[in-house]
Amino acid sequence: MEKARRPARPKKRPVQYRHELKYYINRGDYEILSRRLRSCIQQDENAQKNGGEYFIRSLYFDSPFDDALWEKLSGTDERDKFRIRIYNGQDDVIKLECKHIRGEYAFLLSRREPFARRMFAEFATKCLRPRVIVDYTREAYVYPVEDVRITFDKDIRTAYRGTSLFDMTQPTYPVITDGDLVLEVKFNNYLPSYIRELLQIDSHTRSAVSKYCICRKFEF
């Protein structure tokens, strides 16, 4: 009698790594590129709902020895950054994660998502704690080919040593001088030539922009 064959295990899909290009641009370049994008491609859903741009606040975590900060400053690209984020000052998206602020992360063990257990392990073994608030206003555009996402991050500010995620009254300070802002371009495998020409990518100088590092520089 022929033995029943076990069903073949589904093959794991390869992890899709996103490419990311970052640039500092001045206000004049922004005005030109923004106007050009608005006439050619659509804004992302959040931008459409909020009149073209929306406010983002992120709370970044790091170890007592600032491992993530120093790894970034030393040029280590493959690193993990842990943060929680809110949009337009609202708490509906991250209600569950607010416990991190008080150092309470055991609730992650009751979550079903695989990432939750990994996050618990990171918090427990590295003693991650809130480090810095990063605020900015984002204008975002999307293009379906290669899942391109283009963002302009304006008025980047920090609360210095403040880490109260929902306190919108705490003072914040600008971290980029001369009115410059950050252009980020994310895509899957390649950047379509249409987008490359639209943004005139080759005329800009890439930079290892890190909002986390920029906002922590005032501490040293």
C-alpha cells in the first residue's frame, strides 16, 4: 500500500526590503517639487484626509547606553529602531502601546502578533526606555509602480529631554536651520525613471538623515 504523502509545506516568501533615499532640500526646491508632484501623482490617504499634510509625533526608545544612537552615528545601517507614533495628536491608533511610556511592557506577551514577543524581548534584555520626542509635519505622495512613497518632512522639532507623548503643551525646538526640510523616497526594487526625472534625483545630494540623531544632538 502506498503511503500517504505529507502535504508540501508552503514556501516562505522572501523578505521584501525597501530601499530608501534621503535628502536635505531647501524651501525653494521643495516648492518646485511639491507643485510638480501634486499635478502628476496622488497624495497618500492621510494627506488627502487632512488637507494635504499631517502632524506626526514619534517617541523613540534606546538602551541606557544609547546603543541605537551610537550605532547610527558609527554608520551601522542594519539596526533596529523602536518607536511609537501618533498622528495629529490623537491616541486612537496606539492606545495599547501607551504603556511603554511607564515601562510596562509585559502586556506584549498576550498579543498574537509575532513582532510583539520580539519587542518584549528587546525591552526586557536591552532595558529600552523613552529617549526623545520627534515632531514634524509630513506631506506624502504615492505611486503604484514599485510601491513608491515620497515624503516631505517639514518643521522637524524635538522636545529636548521631554518624553510625554500626548503632552502637546510641552515646548519643542527646531533642529534644522535655514528652513531646510527632509525629502525621503522609498521603493521596492528600483526607482521608476518617471519618478527619478520628476524629482530630479540626480541633482540632489544624498544624506544619511536620521531624525532620531538630529533631535538628540542637543543633549551632548
